[in-house]
Amino acid sequence: MSEVRPFEGSPALVVDDDPAIVHLLRVFLERLGFSVATAGSGPEALAALARRPADLVITDLAMPGMTGIDLIREARSRGQPGEFVVLTAVGSVPTAVRAVKSGAFEFLEKPVRFDQLRATVEAAMRQRREKVIPVRTIDMVEERPITDPGGVPVGASPSGAAVAGTPPPLPAGDAGQTAFGRIGRYEIVELIGRGGMGEVFRCRDPLLGRVVAVKVMRLTTDRPGRTAELLARFQREAASAGALPHPGIVAVHDLGRDPALGLWYIVLELVEGRSLDRILEERHRLPAEEAVSLAFQVADALAFAHARGIVHRDVKPGNILVRRDGMTKLLDFGIAAVQGSDLTLRDQVLGSPAYMAPERIRGRPSGPAADQFSLGVVLYETLAGVNPFDDETQEGKMVRVLEGRPAPLVAAVPSAPKPLIELVGRMMARRPEDRLPSMEDVIEALAAVGAGLGRRLERYVASSAG
């Protein structure tokens, strides 16, 4: 079956400061028949529209220098008649209202499914063509249709009559699943996440017939020479996690570079669940037995990594995924350090300050004890609903960590068992030597606390296993 291209030749413009997103949206629109121009900023977009007005503009909201809303306002003031669709990862009702009032056709929050985006594009183009093409009445004078030399009525469709400008329906089956194209051999289904280093897509591996997560590295940076450092960190993430076959660690399936896109990517196990920070946003805090169970699972994964000489260095709720069955998965080994290598000295202050051990903030050598400190902070936050070192600024958080002044857990959770309060306090000790000797000891202590709460905690895999 030939590909459906309902908007053949219609001019469109994609505006985003992320080249990966620009490429994917361009491929998506070109498959619908659009003639697509691209821009990396608001001023570039205005220049492109001055050269060639567009029927459709898809723009990011948050861009340096000029926001998507500012772009729409300026374009409208210059007489740009096309329809604008705004995409954002930080949407809110007031922002959506401002976008629509500024002249946007629609406001979509990322991640956006391709079927949702296609429906929006079709609706926007219908509105655009209603503005351009006046309503006409047809005088039925000639009863016989006008035919071409082969006897086929002019304007007829093989599946019946179609109104000009109205796209035909999607073909049956899953033909739309690759609407965004590919990354390497992986067929993109949808964008599911966006972070500081790049985007994460739900993809289908046609070779193995499985659904995976593909993390794409964003190479754009305003710091000269930073690209090589980011690439090393990206490759380190794949190498570190790839060397850790453990049920509690997100598996790495592949690492590659797409020469057509000029992008590096990591192929990861797709985990159907939510991050712990999202769960805490919704539930505020968790019961002691549930919090201890989650910490026990993460400790088991960390012990496995430590036994292989790898320290995670960024343990926090956002890097802990929780499946519906309660099983946890640790992810993002992007700043992990291999003990005994020079990688321990690089990026030594990378991480999340409110979860970072004091020795790491000071730039001193850090080992498994730093992960224990971070896990202690996570356990505290899971129990209390607040971070023990919370402050309005990153600097303030670091100062509180360095001074060793966490808010007393017993004040936040008076009902917490005394052994649990003592364990969390020791895990968050300011000096590494005052913490438990190893993650194995943390696991043993958590198991004892769990037993006291009536929950038997069992390990996935022994840390000493090969």
C-alpha cells in the first residue's frame, strides 16, 4: 500500500532548539506530504516565515531568547496567516490559555503521541483551508460526470468521493507506528521523556520484535569542548549499566550512532512504571513498610554494582522506577564511577546536591559510602515526604549537607520504628567512616527493620554472584 500523503506540497515550519526533535517532527510532517522548513529559534523562524509563509507551524514553547508564545505574537503582527501548534514539556492551564489567546491553534504537552499530533495537524489544516477556500455552491447542470480519456470521473477517489483538503483516514493496521521515522534500526512510536542530556523514545525493534526505550543524546551545548565530555558520559552510562545484569537495574541492550541523524543513542529495557519522585508528588509519603521495601530493593541493586567496582553517584527518587507490582529498577548510570580509574576524578561534582554525600560536594574521592548516603536521603524523603536538606537554592542544599544538619526524622514521622530512625541517621552520617561498612550491611539492617514491620524482604540476586 502506498503511503498516504494528504497534505502534499503544503508549506510547514518546525521550530525547536533541539536538533533531534526538529528532525523527528520534520520526518513526521514530510510523511504527511508537507514541504518542511526548520528553525532553531524564534528569530530564525520569523526569517523563514518572511521568505515563505507556512500553512502550519509547530513550535516549542521554551526556547532561549524568544518563547513560542512570543513567536506567535510577532508572527501574527507581521500578518502570518498559518496555524500554530505549541509543544511543551512544562505545560499548565494558564500557559495554554496565553498560547491560544496569542493565536495558537492548539497547545500540546510532551510527550505527545503521534496519533494525537496527527489528529491535531489534521484539525489545524482543516481550519486553515476553511479560511483560504470559500464555501462554494454547486449548480448541478450537467448530470453526467466529467471524465478523463480513460472514462474515470475527474476528482473521483478509489474509495469514494473526498472533499479537497480533507485527509483520508489512516490505513488499517499499525502503519502509523513509524510515523516519526527511525533511530538506527529502531522504529519510533512516541516520545516518552525528556531530560538534561536528551530525549527518550518508545521504539520497536523490528529485528527482535520487542518494544524498547531509546535514549538519544543531545549534543548541542553553549560550552566549547563540552561535546566530547557529554559523549564520554553517555558512553559511560551504557558501559556501566551494560556490565550489570541485575533484575533491579534497567538493562542496556545496545549503544550506537545513527549517521543519518548524527546522534548517539542507548537502547534500554522499557520499564512500565513511574519514577519514585512522581509517586511522592502524588502520595507525599509512603508507609514505613513500603518505603523500607523500596530501599531494600535499591540497596540490593547498588550492592551488585559495588561488588563489580561501580559506584552510581546519582541515587535519587527520579532515578528509581517503580513498577505496578512494586518492583524497583535503578537507572541512569551517566555519572557512575569505576573504582580505581581516572573516571572517579572527572565530573566529581555532578549529581543532585540534596542527595549528594558531603565528600562528593567537597570534591574528595568517593566510593560506595556515597551511594549509601544518597539512599539514606531517599529513604528519609520517602518516609517524611520532604528532603532532609531542602533549601531554596542549590548552594543552600549543599551547605546543609556539608554541615550535617538534616531535619530530625522522628519529628516528621513520630510513628516510625526506632531501629528505622537510627538506620536512616547512620546512613546519612556526615563522615563516610561513620556510616555502615558496606551496602551489604545496609541490606541486612533493612531486612531486620522489615521483619519488625511484618514484611519479609528477599534479595533478587546475591551481590557476590558473578
